[in-house]
Amino acid sequence: MNKQVKQKITINGSSYTVIDALNNITLADSFVKNKIGTGHGEAKLYVGNYNDRYTTFFDNLNRPFFFLKKDFIRYMLDAKYEFTNPQQDYVKKGDMPKRYTDLYRKLCSINEEKLNFEMIRKDVKPPRVYLQSNSKYYTLMREIGLPNISYLSILKLKNSSNKIVYYCKIFIEYKHDIVKYDSPLEKKEMEEIEHSNKTDKEKNSLIESRQGQGEYRRKVLEDCQYCPFTLVNDERLLIASHIKPWVNSTDKEKIDPKNGFALTPTYDKLFDQGYITFCSDKKLKVSPWISPMNQQRLKIYDGMLLKNLQIDKKREYYLTYHRKHIFKE
């Protein structure tokens, strides 16, 4: 049974209630400074088409907006490989490694943790909705953002004084099914396996485990015989999901069935992308970056008990990594 409750989050010691979330606003090539194309770029940000969803979410742009310094730093760490080994054809591709160093130092030199700014709506003919800001922190987002593989999400929050604020955070997403772009780290890892001195059997086992196939899949489904959310036990409908991502795992961890759960596709996607994770007491942690409406549609909520979740000490080891490095707080 679904129990819909108001989700609360804590930011810098202050408590906020999550009202809504607007996700996956792509940082297009025309918007960022790290360009692939030849255009000069625009400071305005396209957030979607005019409809009730956007007018309700942005019902009053006079309210405060803010980034967090730690989120910018997390983004830079996640984007480091693309900056230092660029896969996209940036206009000044050879300058990207130095640009990373300069931008990272610039971020670290910022004294504030909460980076407040203002946003205005750009006067553009409907139905397209554009926002813009003259803030240096908004400009900083344009400077560090990488086109096509970066996106902005915004939380609409209510503080303890019942004031509405907007919390903005940028993410990087290498998923090829979104932009036909494979993670450079995964490509590098695959090449190292293929050119290693391992036997063909060992290579196949490691490569198959990347997609949750082969011996890895068989052992995960043997250990976890159903999805803890749906209780579906038809192997044709289950995905052998890695807890600690394949690319970040050692060879032993890549094929360890304890580094996996059996999940139906929707929950596999949520877990893989860090929108849900699990606590040692079998309670679900739900990212605030899923809107309350979509949490309700998915029939999930923060603190939900999953009695049939298969957790032991070995899986808890991998879950510690997932909560720290994958989960979107």
C-alpha cells in the first residue's frame, strides 16, 4: 500500500519540504561555454514549453534560487574524465584539461557554500519558456557545463518559515540511450579487458557481467529470485543490476553476485541512476529529485520498508558505496 508523505530534506542544517521537482533540463551546446558548435551561445536557458506544469512550478520568479558549492564540485569530479580525455569534438578540445584545472580551482576558491542568485523569465514568444540570470553563479554553470551530457534539475522547496525557494543542481549523464554517448570510462575498461592476459573465458565473464548477462546473471537470479518491489519471479522480466557500478568495480566485484539485485526494469533504472537506494534495515531511500507526483505514481516513498529485500553483510558493503557515490541526494 502506498503511503504518500511530504518528503523533507536538510541543506546546510536547515530543513525543507519538497513541493515539486523539475528534472532533466538539458544544457545545450548553445547555452554552455564548452562548445562543440561554432555559435556564440546564448545566456538564456530553455526549460520547456509553456503549459500548466511550468506556470505552476515557476508561479513566482521573485523567489530565491540557489546552487550549492559541493554540488558544483561533485559535478566536476564526475566530469573529470571527459574534461581530461574529451570524447566530444569541442571547439578548443586541446584546452579542455587545463580548463578543468582552472575551473576546479575557481570553484574551490568560493567561500560560500550556498550560492544564491535570481532568475528572470526571458521575453520569448510562447510556447517556449526561457529563463536567464545575470548572476556569476549562473555564469559559472555555463562555464563548467558540458553540452548534451549535462542537465539541470530544480527542486521547489518550502523552508521552516513557509517561504518558497528553488534549489538548482547540475548532473552529468553518460548514458548512451539518452545521447548516443557511451561512458569513456566504460570504453576504456572494456579495451583493457580485451587486451589483457586473461583467458577467453575470464574475458567473456567480465564483459557479459557489464550488461547483467552470463554467469553473473545466473548467480544473481539464483540468490535473488524475485524483485523486492513487485515480487515478480519470471526471469524474462528481471534484470541483474549491479550495486557498485561495473565500471567502478574490481574484476572480482564485477562478477560477484552479492554485488547485485534482481529488479524489474523500472526499478532497475531508478536504482542504476541513483534515484533510489537501500538502507541496511531494508528501508528505501528515495531521491528528492523525483517529483512527489512521480513518487506517487511509482508507489514508492522515502522510508518504505521492503520486507523481501535480500540484504546481507556482503551486499551492505556494496550498498555503502551506492549510497555515498551513486544516490542523488
